[in-house]
Amino acid sequence: MRDSLATPLLLGALLALVSWQVAASGPLLGLDRWVRSSVAQLRDTLHSGALDWCAHLLSDLGSTVPAVPVLLGAGGLAAWRSRRAGVRRWWLPLLVAPLAAVLIPLLVVPAKDYFARPGPLELPLSPGSWGWYPSGHTTTAGVSYGVGALLVGRTLRTAARRALYAATALLGFGVGVGLIWCVYHWFLDVLAGWCLSVLVLWCLTRWLPRDPARRPAADLGEAGPERN
């Protein structure tokens, strides 16, 4: 599964299609308007303050703070756990985490500037402002929490790692849904952010070693316990 090219090819094709439609104001944008209308009707029908509060909370989790500090903290935790476990390149998470944080604006800001897409309220962009496509909050959440979970997950047992990955995927999905619910972003903005995030995570899984190598006991300077 890790070595399959199907995932990045499909995501790349989907991202290219959506980007083309946004740039050309194509018919696929009708999906955005349908989702906006449907969500507005559902929001008015439910009229739930608790649901609105949860949606705003999830949206805020896609902000640079707290997402990037969580990423950097996860890198530190993964490095600490790896060093305790005797992994040779225990310092690798300390390099990956800040690089991932720097990568986020490099992916999002130029695209926002190029597409200059108005938000779901369809107000004209003010001079010098960025557009809404792709969603920066969605990408920030997906990359920050995703990379952090990937780094820490490599130090956990299988069951705990799977639970962490599932919870992180749900969180990334929830941030996107919250942005749509609060009318902060179009659906296609969020979809593009999800595509970018998964592509980054896929590339990272290809680059990281499959099984972190551990130092032999002689390198650790510790003798193993004697058996009686």
C-alpha cells in the first residue's frame, strides 16, 4: 500500500481538476453553491448553538496556533521516545517537524495569490489580500496534525498507532467540515486542502525509514540483563 502510486496519482488528478475549474469558473463550482445552500438549510433547521460552537472550535484548530506548536511538540516527543528506544536517527523528527511547518505556507500562499478566489460570501477581494483557494486552515490542520501523528505513531505499538492515526484523520476531516459549516470556505477549497495534506503525508511516509534502526547494545554501553 505504501509503495502504490495510485493514491498520489488520484489525488494529483483530483487537485488538478478542481484547480482548473476554480481558475476557469467551470461548472464544477456549482457543487460549491449546492453544498453552501444545503448546509445553510441544515444549519437553519437544526438551529443548534452547541453544534455551531463545535464547528467554530474545529475551525480554530486549523489556525497556525495551535496547529504548528502541536506539530513541533510532536516532533520533540517523537525524538525523545526514539532516543529512549535506542533509535540511531532519533533526531530525525526534530528536522521533519519544522520543515513541515515551513512547507505549509509555501504550498498555500502562492496558490491563494494566483487563484484569488472570493470566499463563500462572494465579497470582492480587497487589494493585496489573498484568495480563499485552497483552504489554508484545512492544509495547516492536515499537515501539522498529520505529520505530528506520523512521527509519534512510529514510536507506538500497533494498536495505539492505529488509534492515533484514526483520531487524527477524524480531526482533519472535522476541521474541514467546521470551515464549511461556518461559511468560512467553499467545499472545493477544503477538498483541495485535504488533497494537499494527504499528498504531503504520502511523500513523508515514502521518505522516512520503514523501521527505525536501533543501536546495538554495545553502542548503548549497557549490558543486557543476565538470565539465571
